[in-house]
Amino acid sequence: MRFKVKNLIKEVHNKAAQMLVKSASTILLPRLAGVTKRMFSSACKRRLLCWSHSTFIDQLTYYCKKHGSKLLIVKEDYTSK
């Protein structure tokens, strides 16, 4: 069961990274460094950390280099309207 979840997360990371790179030339992405310090429930924190945000950033970086897009890692202050 654990491998099935890991494979599903990997598939979502790949598809999301490809979709972002194909649809935008510049991508702004925040780090989720402080998720454990925020006012989320422990179940929500566990679910967020399960998605391996740093692995997604690595995958997105690879696709950006491959397709010539620009990836900017920013603070969360600048990611919402």
C-alpha cells in the first residue's frame, strides 16, 4: 500500500510539473518551510508533509531546465493576490 501511495504522488508530481512548464514561461513557487508551525491540525500537517514538496521542486526544476522555463523560489508573501 505504501508503494502505491508513493507511485501516485510521483505521478502527480510529474504531471503537475509538465503542465506548469508547458503553460507558463516563469513559475513562482513558495517553500513550505513553516507548515509545522502554523495553525493547522496535526492531521492536515501530516497530509501536507506526505506530498514531498522538495521532491516536487526538484522535479519541476528538471522540467524547467529541459523546456527552458524559469523557476523562482519565493517567500509565501508574494504568491497570493
